[in-house]
Amino acid sequence: MALVTVVLVGGCIGIGVANRDSGGTMVPAPTANERADTVPILAQAAASQGICYGWRLESWYGSAPVSVGSNLGDEVAVVDNPSCPRWVEVVADVRYTSESSESSDYAIVRVTGSPDIDRSDLHAVETGLARFGLDSDRFVDDPGWAVCRAAVALPLLLAETGVVSPAATPSAQPGAAVSPLPAAGSDFWRDRWGWLLVIGGLLLVTALLFTVGLVQRGRQRAAASAGRTQEKA
């Protein structure tokens, strides 16, 4: 299914990502490879689910975004885009403090969408990012990598809310017999067991791939954090 491909490819994006220089205040953008890998994944999900997906990375110190992109391409936003009447975008605002500052680095992550999508559904997608380890600390450690991972997770998380279907519905072949209606009295689980199995399988595969990526990057993050702590001390 289309969404399975989205999750599988998304889990493999940019496992080896360079961390930012410790002590700097410049927010690093996703690498060229990360952006190039993310766009076709979002394009496939958008074609399957009929909604645009995008990302936006911002720095607290700058007015222009550090990076923006979507299923329509790198540097192509979904907001106010005529080609995207329905859209969802992950927005990360990252602030790095100077070495002399006593304040801590932080990141604010939110998920926004077109007016037809309820705020409660967007909030569910936003909080769901933490299940994949994409919390504020992850965005501080490596904002470019994190915002691309978050964008790839949007199709699955939005499908869980029921706003979109988890996969494209295959069209019937010409002349194919019409399936009979379900028998009266079918209970909730019998009507929905197939959909629930799809969601469960996608969650397991996505969690596994995210875990592999995070484990391989663990030592890099630990080394970068230790270096920054020593410099501030």
C-alpha cells in the first residue's frame, strides 16, 4: 500500500546526519539529501490521501525561515498555495543561546493545517510526534533531521485521526462483481478490523525504523552535548 511505502522510506531518511557546531546560535537546515529524500515521500502520501504535507524550520533570531518544503518540492510551501486547498505542516521554531548566556536552548514544535481541519485533530498529530522520539529536545539536538522526520510522520498520524484514509482505496475493475453489503447487526470490531490491522502494522514498522535511526545517532548526540556543556562551564 502507498502509505506503507511512505513509512518504510521515511524511516530510512538521513540516518547519518552531522550535528551543529556546539556553542553557535545558527540553526542548521536539513541537508540537501534529507530534503531530496523527503519531498518524494510526501508527494506519494499527498497523491494517495488527497492532502498536501509540508515542513517549516524557523530560527528565533531570523525573520525568514531556515528551511521550507512540501510534497510540491524543496522551498515550496503549502500555506497559501493554490495547489494545496487542504494541507498540514509541521513548524519548528528553534532558539540557540550563546555560550555566555545562562538560558537554555529550546524548540517549539507545532502542527498547523488548512481551516477545514479541526484544531483537535492537529493537536493529536502534534502530540503524536513524541511517540517517535520527536520531542523538543530532539529538535534542539538536530533540527534539520528532526523536521524532516516529523514531516514524514504526518501522513500516518493524520490517518489515525480519521481526517484522511490510511491508504488509497483500489478502484474496482470493469465488470467486477459488486461486493454485497455487510450483514445487518455487524459489530464495531468486525466492521473495522482490517483498518485497525493496517494502523497497527504501520505503527510497529515506523517505531522500529525510528528506533534504528535514533540508536545509530545516539553517540553523536551524546558527544555534541558533552562538548557544549564543557564550553559553557
